[in-house]
Amino acid sequence: MAVPVPATAAERANPAVGVSTARFLTGDKDTDRRTVEVLLGMFARLSEARDFDETLVQIVDNSVELCGAERGFLVLLEPSGELRIRVARTRDKKPVQDKERFSTSVVRNVIERNEPKLATVQNESEARDLGQSVFDLRLRAVMCVPLSRTRDDGVSLKGALYVDSKAATREFSQRDLELFNAHCQQAAITLDKHRSHQESLEKARLEHSLELAKAVQSGLMPRTPKDIPGLDIHGFFRAAEKTSGDFFDFVKLKDGRLAVVVGDVSGHGVGPALITQSAQGVLRTGLRMSNDPAAAVTMLNQDLSDRIEPGTFLTLLLLAISADGRVEMCNAGHHGPLLVRDGAVLTYDAHGLALGFAADIEYAIDERFELRAGDVLLAFTDGLIEAHPEQDRDKLLGEERVKQLLIEQAARGADAETITRVLAEAAVQFSGGKPEDDVTLVVVRRT
């Protein structure tokens, strides 16, 4: 390696002063050429590393070789404030056995101040000033440079590269520090690239998993029953994200009635989607075992209350419809259904508590009414009436607009599928094609 550049008075007083990526050049062409070749060779090895972990190891091995040190450490600062050793290597390219013993005070100081540090220990007092580990390990020379970088997206990498040596004949020079700092700057760029690539792969894997979850959830939505005499039925479901906390279902009871179910788990995304699938399964079992809709809802509440996280709940509307048009309604904290008859809208707002709050709640039939020929019944989740433009959260589609659309479509004699489509399109268009919440609705028309 080249002969060190003579230090200035300021540098002798503070070895970190004046560090740059070019100060290691001496002006001697042959010496500088060899130095640059060494650095370029190390940069090339970094670029050839296959993954993030291999890159970390190569950075430390390069650092030890470049500085002629005995040990090298790559330390990252966790969000909790703790120092985490990612790699600790010896001159022989083996893991450091006692890797916890290094000058944490030097590393923390370098990270906090974002300035490199060079120290040569001349006596016990200087060793203690640098930290107990420096004294205990009888270290002769310590050098540390910051490994910090902030990306355009604000995500930052905070850490340091640290090397040390016990050899009495090895004292790190100002030029060593400059070379070390130059290598570290390139290492930070390489790490950032690897980390960004790794995050891109993770994001792609997550997107793929969510697409699979979306396909599974959509596939589990029930087919519209076509064999119910006197009833024309259609359902619609659209998730705000890849997966949804909304669901609808159709279940035939033992006595021949059809149970129409609409539910909404608080929140939306993967977590609520998992709860909806579990809830559907438990409710289906309960409805097939009993002709009592309220008993099935009570059983579902007992199951959910024992398993879901505090603060998570499920609102649910269950309508048991008989062949002659009679309806029994059990409402667990959900929006009541809207019934259009002769150009007017009837509402049924009686309800119990949402599911999941307390296991000992007994649910009951909240309303009983009848569907007459020409009646149109709508069950929906709040994503329908609360649809809003992206830039104006206070401007809602609203229940009155939904009622108006229902009356118009019923007056035209539109079938259930057409009414469903009109309402769904109104919500999606009103929100600019990007509903913030899941939108689910079921239309039942008495023929």
C-alpha cells in the first residue's frame, strides 16, 4: 500500500477531520493506480454477491483486508435503539467467536454523529476512554466509519463498519481511515440496492399471495339460488383491497326457508377476510342444524367472542324467507334492510349488538314482515351508502340516493340482477372507481 499522506495539524488533533473519498491518493501514479485497482476489485466482489447476507459478509471481509485489521464488524442500529451485529469476521475470514466484545461506545458515537473515528491506544487510560471492551481485549487500534444512507422514500439505513487490531505494530493511519471511508460509501450504496431489490421481491410475493387470497375468497362467494319459487335474487361483492371483510351468503334451512345473510367485519384486508371465511362456515353449520335463525347467530357469536381480537367485531343481517313471502329478521348491529313497496321505502331498524363483544348474548328475531308481489328488498353493507369521492370524504352517496335508485328501478320492473348492478355502479362511479370500503349488497324481488 502507499505511504500515508502527512497529516495536517488539524488532522493530528482530530483524525476524523478532512476525511474524503479522495484523500487517500498520494500523487504517485503507480501507488495510486494500485490503490484504485484494489478498491475497484473490492467493489467488483461486492457487485457479484448473490444476496443480501453474502453482501454483508463480503463488505466485512473487504474492510478487514483493506485496513490490515484483525477483526471486522458490521453493526446496524435497530429502531429500538439497540445495536445489532449482522456480521463479525476475523482476518482468516472466519466468524468472530467472542463477537459481543467490541467498542460499542465507539460504534454508537460514530452512528449518532455520522462521523468516522480513528484511535490508537497508547496506554490504559486511553483504552478505558474508548470503552471497557477496548481495555479488556487490549486493543491497540480501532477504526469505525458510519454506514448510513437515506433513500428517496425516506427509509433509512443506520449502522457502522468497525475494525480493530491488537498488534502493537499495526497502527491505523489517516490514509487507512480515508480508504476505509471510501470503501464504506460504496458498501452503503450496494447495501441499499440489495435491500431495495429484496423489498421488491417481498412485495411481489405478497402481491401474489393476496391475488391468490382474492381468488379464493371470490370463489367462496355463493352462487345465486335460481330455484326458489316466487323469489328473484342477486348478490354483489367488491373488495376495497385484494381481500374483503364483507360477505353475503344463501343457506337453505331444514324447513325449506332461505336464509339470506350479509355480514361486515370491522376493517378490511387479509385479517377481516380470514374472519369472514370462518364466520361463514360456523353460521352455515348452525343454520343447517336448526330452523331457528337467532339460535344460529347466537352460536356464531359464542364462537367469535372466544377467538377474535378485542376491538374486532362482525355486524350481520340474517333474513329467513319462506316460500309464501314471510320474513324473520335477526340483526346483529347491521344496517337494517330497505323494502320498496308501491313507490315508497319501508325500513326495519331493530337490532341487537354486533357479534364478538360478549359470548353470553342471546340473539332473537328482531322483526317479522311479509314480502308482497312486486316488493324489492335490499340488504347491504355500509360501503354502499358511505361511498365517497377520493378528495371529499364528507360527501357520501347516502341512503336517500340509494332509496331513490331503488324506487326508480322497482317502478321500471327491473329484475334483481339489474337493480344490483345499478346500485353497485352508482357506488363505484361516485367514488371515482376507487371505493375506500368494501361494497356488498343483495337484492331480493318478490315475483
